Amino acid sequence: MAKSARPKPTGKPEPATPAATGGHNLARLHDLYRTMVRIRAFEEAALDAHKAGDIPGPLHVSIGQEGVAAGVCVNLSREDRITSNHRGHGHALAKGAGADRMFLELFGREGGYCGGKGGSMHIADFSVGMLGANGVVSGGIPIAVGAAQGLKLLRSKAIAVCFFGDGATNRGPFLEGLNWAALYNLPVLFVCEDNGVAAFTATQTVTAGPGVMARAASLGVPGLSIDGNDVLAVDAATADLLAAIRAGGGPRILHAKTYRWTGHTSTDAAAWRDPQDVAAGKANCPIARLAAVLAERGAKDLTAIAAAATTEMASHRAAAKAAPWPQPSTAFDDVQDVGAVRFS
């Protein structure tokens, strides 16, 4: 199959052509597939644990959106930083965070990334460059921009990547963040996971104008708009945008159209969604699409890879349920300096 030309970044909304498999060796295709099925298995195990009453508080899962996290993060080094949003499990896993410690955090147990106190929306692992998820819509944008500013001051070759949803583009930090990044020519990639819904509301019904790419272009931030459920297109577009950033070209934006299968949270049955839309979204599964490409290339181990991911996450879930609760004495650790005050 001939390799198609990759789209070049422009200051205008520009659809990217789907990536051809000729630019991906089999090992990379397997890496992308393994990352996506691990994310899917994590989310399904977490949802099941919440349903069983083992996880306190609701979860925001990203089932159906795995192609964006995998396709972007496969292009990042350990030194590169990312920030995420409230739907950040997939981003953390794709960047290299440990699923075992993530489950401990979701269960509120000792050994979790935030000591069991942060929960689903606040997972961070600085050791792999995951600066944190964020429960505030658009809250990760200024953090990523600040990280990029710091990297530039340090003359580092690393870059920052910020994941956010289409709903975040209607909040102030989106324009403020892109404006600052463009003004100071910062090494940051903005990744908009456009699933068409802001919580329970169709984003198009509350968004004026032509959308995210036009807003970015108005601030001088070039980028690409792609099919986020084509992980190969995400991979190729990300590689091109990161190359421009690393060459000193300043910030870029990736607009990835995708679809989440579930409701807003684990407690939302999503009865408000059109069943036909849900069926169409599931028929466009990013994992199934890559599996078809792999099968075409002769891969025969896909069932084993998916089964291994399911087994891994079941093991982490069981370990988290059996893990001890945090000691009460740690309740104020990492919150504030309480000095000599002692709490009984």
C-alpha cells in the first residue's frame, strides 16, 4: 500500500487525510493496539468495580476515545509532559503511568498516586511526565502552558501536551492559554478531543462560530483537524505537529473528532442519547479499526493481546480491593504545612 503524504500544518482548519499503513511497521501497530486495549480494559474494569460499590465517587471514562490518547502519546518521550482533564485514565496509561497505582487511587487505598485522596480525576505521575488530570473543565490548559514556559526557560528539548474536550473551548483558559503560548512561542501541543458533547449537552448548541480550529487560527496557532478514531491518522498528524514544535515553530493544535460510548459519568445511564448515534459511534470503534488493519497485515495474536489486558486489569482491581486504607494520620499530608499542630 503506498504511503500517503502527511498533511502540513496551516493556520486554517484543514482535514488530515487518513494515515496509510505503509508508514507504520508491525511493531508500532502492535504498540498502538496494546495501548488501546489496555485503556479499554482499565475503563471496563473500573466501571464494573464502581457498579459493585468498590469505588467511591463517580468515574469519567473514555471508552471509544482510545485512539487519541494512544496516537498522541506514542510520539512522546518520557521527558515530555502532559496534562489531562477529568476523563484522563487513558492519557495517564498511554503516557506510562502504572495501572496498579491508578486502581489503588480509584479505590481510595494506600499506595495510590495521591495516597488514595485524589481519586479518579486527579491522577498524576511526574516520573513519566504526567502532570495530572484535572476536575476543572479547561483547568489543564494553563498548567500545560506554564510547563511549556518552564521548559523553554530551561532550554529543554521536551514539549508539553494538553488534552481537553470540546466543551473546554468555551471557557476562558482556552483562549488565554493559546494566546500566551502563541505570544511567547511556547513548545506546547493542544489536543482537543472533540466527542461532540459537553457533559450532557451537544457542544454545537452552545458554541458560536465555526469552532475550535477557527478560534486557534485567530490567535495564530496552526493545526490539523483529523478523525480521532483513526489511530494511524492521529499518530501521523501528531508526529508532524510535534516536529514543527520541536523545530521552534511554536504551539500547534490537534483537533481530533471522536465519540465516547458512555454517559458523562459512571452514574449516568445516558438515556438522553439517541440510540442510533450510540450505535454509529460503536460501529466506528478505534480498536476494531486498527484490528482490521493488523489482520490485513497478517497479525494473528490480537485476541491474546486483548485477553492479557483484561487479565492484567482484573488483577490490579483485585489487588486494590485487598489493599489497606490510608492511615488517618496522613489525612493532612500534602495539603498544608500544619507545623507543630497535632491531630488526634
